Amino acid sequence: MRTKIMPTIACGLLLAAGAERPVHAGDVKVGPDTVRLDPDVRFGRLANGFTYYIRRSLRPAKRIEMRLVVKAGTMQQDKDQVEYAHLVEHIVANHVAGDRGTIWDWVPSWGGRLGSDFTAQTLSDRTVFKLNIPAGRADLFSDALAIQRGWAQGAAPGAKDLGRERKAVLAEILRSNNHQARMLDQTLPGITPYYDRWDVRQKAIEQSDDAPALRFHRDWYRPDTQAIIIVGDIDPVAVEAQVRQVFGDMRTGARKRAREAKPAPVPVRDGFRLITDPEQKEVQLRWLGLRRRETVSDVAGLRRELLLKLVDNMYRQRHLRIEERDDPLLAQSGSDVSTVHFARRYPGKLAGVESIFVLFPEQIKEGIDAGLAIRRAVMADGFQQAELDKAREELSRELLAEASAPADRPPASPALAARLAEHFVTGLPVPAWPDHERLYRGLLSAITLADVNKAAREGLSLPNREMLLVAPSGLAAAMPSEAQIRSWIDEAARKPATPFTLRPSAAEMTTNIVLPDYAGTPIVTEFKETGLTRVVIPENGVTIILKPDRDLAKPDIRKGKVHILATRLIGAEEWRGDAYLNARQAGSLAYAGGVGGLTQFDLDALLKDRRIWSAPEIDEDRTQYMSGGPIEELNMIMQLAYGHFTEANRSEDAFRGRMKAVKAYHSTAAVKDPNAIFGDRMSSLVYRYAAERPERNAGNLDRIRYDEALKSYRHAMGNAAEFLFTVEGRFTPSDIIPTLTRYLSRLPSAGPDKLFSFKRPYQLRHDPIAETIYAGEGVNAMVGLVFAGPLAIRLEQISKVRALRSIMEARLLDRLREKEGGTYTVNFTADVSISAGEYDSRIYFECKAADVERLVAAAMDEVRKISAEGVTTAELASAAALEARHLQDMDKKFYYWADELTLRYVVNAGQDRAFEPLTYDPVTAADVQALARQLLVPEKLQRYVRLPESSRPK
């Protein structure tokens, strides 16, 4: 995997270099302006220059995080090596010594997951190979060390390896030829030379000259540019001895190149560019002020980084305030919001301040003026002390993990390994956690309002500005000229600054919902084997399932928060046509009307400041209310829950504002992403009821009627007994039952009979079809192979579906990526809807249009093989290891149990067995083969292919 843009890095301080003997952190002499590396880290450098960091960590227990880091990335490439750092990463990652097969075979063999337990990544200044393995298995640890020794120096790239991995890298590049890549291609080359356009990368990797790749490997994969980082449930002394033995004999190499790349020059100009793309959704004005990025090598550097983070936070809060109006002047589009980044980083040691205004096309001048009003106020009057106090509190909570219990605050093994990698590559050390806390608290408390205001004004006054007007291609002709925009900016600069008024603190905010304590007696049942507690309120039949954490020795993954999910397994499918469209938008519109006497803007502020979330939604096949927050806020959380279930407030202004924002997001000015077009067309053919369920697009949004949407909301939320309320977190059930029942006992209810008797009809087509969709440019194609049909299955048999899924995906990945070449990855899913009684199996991959028929034939060959020949003992063992890992990890996933228990609750019609232990059926080779014959029937193949528009028959 290749990531080109420099990531934002954690801050640390310079540590003195180690000697060519084992050096432990406590032995290193440091100056008064440095911070000592965590003394629990065994840090050493071997005679050949290889570096190691070893630390014991039980967060999490029974796991080991390992990283081989090479101090070379795309910035170390010569002119003839564009994309070759990435190519070498692919070749090296696939090198597995001995009889372990490929990395794709070895990782699943012990229950590892490709993409999480094993990843490889090329960045601008480094290449990183990551493994996360279970602890307590000496043989596995030895294998992992041997594999990383091979990654460091053992892979011998040959013509076969280079040819195979060129195809994989090319497939990855072609896959990334999307809207985001095209926008970066137009933006970054004008900022830094350390960015290669998409077409340059493609052309480079398509060349057949292997010499540049071999030279990159020879130059940079050497001991003095490499380190191994091992953090986890280990004996550090024993591991250090193993590391010295395994890596001590590596050759130093004859050619030692200086690693430091020349910094990118700071562009000197006051420029303007119009950036367009057919798939760009909204109009944006981006204003960049560039400067040299300073190295964070001492306390002063760390203070500077914290200062910019505070300014970022405070400026962002001001932007949120100007959006608090029903007729907003600045738009929002997914993750794109109007803000200012004071510490934007670019490859080549560049940094800067980037202002982003997301604009409505019909209000460009007004939007720019609204954004510049914030700038004028900051330049004229600065920020206020209350703003700094709030930003300092939020940053302290984030950087010091203050929401967690003290024992859970130090970074877990993966985060600690990432920090140690930063230390190796950039010289930024990792102090012991108590030192980290003292340092950060001291620096944050010492930053004054004058410091913040000076930094903000300096950032907003940076020279070397680059103004980018970003727009959909379809609106390019309608965009204002550079002269027009600059005249608006000059006009805005002459306006007086408007004093900023602070919003009242949300800490004191209250709703108008006041209910007495529940006077009844709930029916409480404990299920000791599962650790669940069921609470049934007899007055209205509402059922609550409490799932408190059982193992308090484990870190609290929710960080002191309680997670609540109320689910009704009936959704917008109850409606057809415009009524369906209204129902899908109903949750958002109900929220916009406010709740409990709070406007949506009051509610937004309350949720943010008190770290609560609260969101109703009517989805396709379920209605959900998701909420949660700090356990001490449970009373407020439940007030909002009560309000969302009992209110659907009407506000014409809120309706107009919300619909304006939604229409801007679904603007017809942008052409859809080709794969989105493919997905829409595919869905219209796969799903039986697609014609009766209109898509929420710009053309259909005018059909939404406010009253009808609120009516559907009241219907969906109006019978609380059709929901299962699940509560997860670190609590004692008896402590929270009174608060839960106070509010939930007063929800309207008509009983759960409809929920238990609801029979979902078949959702999918079950007959074969072949459809070709023409969309997009370039040479890439998208393939979707679907198999669907009726299938009756018990919950206990789902383990067999998971086994088939893991085995089939591994086979397809090996066949299509490794043997055939031409695709970067293959996704295989096998799902069963118990409620509808049908299965849905799918194979997805991207490739060149010229390779479609070859790869489809290979995929179908694997489909036939698994049905005809069955699976091997090794495949079954790998599936069993993955199943064991799945069962171990269920408690680590937010809302996993909420969804699982709701399904069991409905399937078992609310009976006790829904909450008792579920024992999955054992899985045999015969079971997987039989299931493959049911779920992968070639005669039922639905074949969907997207080809480039240029392939359309004339």
C-alpha cells in the first residue's frame, strides 16, 4: 500500500544517538532541553548499524506489535525511480522464508487478518512493514522474526517477482485514479516537487526496466537505515537476545547513500488557480500560506506544535458558530467543512496555513465574506480567554486521554510502536507516560492568550499565498474570475470587525423534560453465563438489555462512556414511492427540529461540549436510535432519548436549512463517480424493490414533504416495545436501572407483536443476469459477481458461513492477485438474511478492461473448484483460527453486541434463549463444501461489469 502525503506526526523530543552497542534509554545522557526516552524501552544499535526498540506492554494482553521500519520512502527515489519505493515494498512484503508459503498464506494460518495484522506501507520518508501476532507462541514469534529478517535483508528481487508485483502495483494505481487523486494532481505539484502525478506513476511502473528497483533495494534496504520495533506481552531481555542473534549478521553493504533529501523550496508567489473536476461536489475557496516546516527537536518545538493545535481548535469553533443559522452561508459536504488548518504539512519539509470556505454556488460572495469575517475579528480583537480555556481543556483531554481511567491512559502497543517508529525516522522520542503528562500539562498551562493571538495573526498573515478556487467542471464557466474574488476580499477587508460573542456554556444547558422516578417494579433477569441483565418494564413492555464489561482488568475501550442503541428491525421498507423517500429523510429532519426545548444548534453545542451523541435514523431495514456519552451524563442522555422518541418538532426554517444543505451535497453540478454509477445500476437490478424505493438524489429531493416525513418518523418511533434497547459500558446494572426506567417507562407502546410476526419478503433477485455499465474514463473496469437465492439457516450455523467466506476470499486473492495478476485486491462476501431466508454472495474486484474476461473466468474456476473438490485441511485450520479470533474480538467492537442481541431477540421472539450462550456448530470440510454448493451456484450468476465510456459500442 502506498500513501504519498506526509502524515501528521505525534510530537516528541530529540534523544541523543546510541552507540554501536546495546544502549538502554536510562543510560543516555540528555541535555536540559530534551526529554529522556521511556526507560522501559530497550533501545540498541548493533555493530552493523541495525537499530531495535523493545518494550513490554500489556495493552492489550497476549498480543505483540512488530514493525520493521526502513528509513527510505518516495523522497529517497531517484528521478528514474518514481513509484519504485512502492514496488520494492510489494516485493519485500511477499518474501517469506522457508516453507511458510506466501505472506498471504502465512498470516491466515495462525488466525491473522490481512490488512490489520499484516500491512505494508510506503510513505514519503519511510517504508513500514507491520505484524500483530498473538503472544505466548514461541514458534510463531520465531517465524515472525525470521520473516522480518527476510524483509530487512533476504528478499532477492528477481524478474518473476518484479513482473508479478508490477501488475499488483499498477492495479493499485489504476484503482486510485479517482476524484481525490485528480484533485491532488492539480494541486500539489504547484506546492512541492515531492509529489508525483497519477499518470507519471502509471507510466513509470509500466516500464520494463528492473535496474532502478534493484538499485533502490540495494541502496536503502541496509542495516543502518532499518529498525525493528517490538512492543507487547513479551520478556524484553529474552527478545533482545533473539533480535541480536537474528539481525546481527546482516551485511552492511558497500554503498551508503546519504538519506537526507533536499527540502522543497518555498513557493514565492501570490497565485491563483481554478481547479475543476467532473466529480467535484461543491465549490470551495482554499487559501494557502506556505512556510518552511521546522523540525520538532526540543521543548520549544513541542510548545510550537501545541500552540498551533490550540489555534486550530479555537478557529474551528468560530467557524462552527457562523454555521448556526437555518439559512447557512457556508455549506458542508461530508468531511469537507469550512475551517482553517494552522499546521498543514506537505512533503519536502513544507508547512502552512490553509483556509477552506465551502461555498454555495449561488452565494459565493456571501460565503467568502462570512469566512473572512472570522479572520477580521481574530486579526482585530484576537481570541478570548474563555476560548483558550476551552481549547486547552479539549486538547488536554485528547493528548492525555483524560476520559480514560488512569491505568488506560498510556498508549496501547500499536500506538506506542508508531511513536517509536517516529523516533527512529525523525528523532522524535517517546518519554515515559508520567513524563509525557507532566510535560504536556506544563506546556499547555504556560501558553497564554497573547501567545495564541500572536500565532494566529502570524499564520493568517503568511506571505507566499496560493489561492485555489475548486469547482465542479460543469460550473467552471460560471465561476467568478480572480479579479472578482480579489475585489470581494478587498471589500471585505475594509469592513469593520464584528466583535465575537461567546455562546453560553453547554455545561449548564438543560432540556424541558422533567419526569418523576419510575414507581413500578421492573422485571429483572440475570443471565450469568453471558453476563447480561434483561430489564422488562411491565407497563409498556419495553425491553432493555444491559451488557456491562465483565473483565475489569482489560482496558475500557469506551473510555468511561456508555453506549446505547435502540433497534427496531423494521425500517423504511414499510413505505413505497415518495413515502419511502420521506421516511429515509425523516430522522435528519426530526433532529433539525430540535428536542426537549433545545434548537438543533443548542443540541449540537450540548452534544459536543458534553461529549454526548444522539441520533435517530430510519434506514432501509431497521429503525435505530444511537446515543451515549460519559456515564455521569446518563440522565441527560436519557432525557434526549425520551425526547427523540416522543417529539417530532416542526420548524419551517430548520426544514429549509436542512434541505438546502442536503441538496448542495447531492448537487447535480457534479458527475457521479463511475463506481457509484456502477453501484446504483447494480443495486437497481439486484434488489427486487429498487423501483419502489427512490434514490435520495438531487432530482428526487424536491419530492420530500415535511409533514409526511415527520408523520413517518412518529410511526417508526411510536411503539417503543418494537425496539430492543441495549446498553454497554463499564457500570453496575443496579446503578443505572433507575435512570433508564424513569424515561423508558413513559415511552408510548403497543406491544412487540408486529416485530415478532414481521416476515421480510425476498429482497434480492435470484435469477441470472449479465449487465454491462459504461461509465468513467481511463482503462479500469469494475466487476461484481453476485449469487443469490433462498436459504433457511439457523443462527448456530453462521460459523459455517464465516468459514466459507475466509477460505474463498483467500483463494480468490491468491488466484487473481498472485497467480493471474492484474488486480490489487479481491473482496468476497457471503451473507445470509435469516429474516428474509435468503443468501447473498458476492465477488468484487477492479482490473484493466482488457483483463475482465480472463479474471472473471479465473474467479468462476475457483467457484467451481471449491464446490467440486472441497477444501484442504490447512484451509480449514486457517478458517478455525480466524473464527477463534472473531469470537475473541467481539467485545472489542462498538455496538457489535447491540446488533447481535437484537437479531437473536427477534429470531427467538423475545424468549430467554436469545440471551443465553450461543454455541456455534462445529465446521467440517464437508460442511464448507456443501455450503459452497448452495451459495455459489454458477447457473445463478449475476454478472455486472463497469467498462470505460470509451468501450461503449458505437
